[in-house]
Amino acid sequence: DYYVDAAAPISAPAKATVPPPTIAPVLPPTMAPVPPPTAAPVPPPTIAPVSQQVSGLVLNKALCRSKGGKPRFIDDGKCDKFNRIPECNYDGGDCPFARCRGVGGRPKHINDGTCDDFNNKPECNHDGNDC
């Protein structure tokens, strides 16, 4: 048995409320600030030195030139005649026997089996293996 009260108002069933869709606002893309371009550092100009280190000795280029030498060819692997003078350090390490001759040594007697006093000097490599 079901009882229905005729005097009671009939109400419509409650509607489910659905919230309207939310739309995210479109924002412009954000960018990190870009620093202005910087110029690359410019090295100072190179100035040719008046002297340079050649084979452990300091070479005075002006003095070498004043005696007819050409410093740009010193220590280049070739024994240059114009640089075989003391003012050009005997062409750096290019003319080993010129340095020996410059101190009174005789290069043709180096490593000849006899210890020669005139070659027993550092410039003559102490007469090679003879002393």
C-alpha cells in the first residue's frame, strides 16, 4: 500500500548543475631579457721585442743588425753565414761550430780521439767524447 498525499505539491526533480567550462586566458609567451651583444676583447698590438731569447742567450736584435746580421733567420734550423757572428749568437743553435771557433776552438778536432785543450770548452762541447 502506497499512500500519496494529493494536497502535497509535486516538485520537479532537482537538475544537476554543471558549472560552465573555464577557459584559461592566453598569455603572450614570456622571454628572458637578452643582453646586448658585447664585442670580443681585442688583444693589444704586438710590438717586436728589441731583444729575444735565442738558445738560452739574450739576443740584441739592433746590435746583430748593426753588424750585418738578420735576426729573423736566427734559430731557424739553417746555419746562415751573415749570422755566424757573436753579436747574433752565432745564428742561435744553427751553427754549433761557429761558437767553438769564436772561443779559439778547432771543430775539425772534435771527436778525433784526442782530448785537445783548445776544444775542452763548453762552446766546443768539451771536445766531444775526447775529454
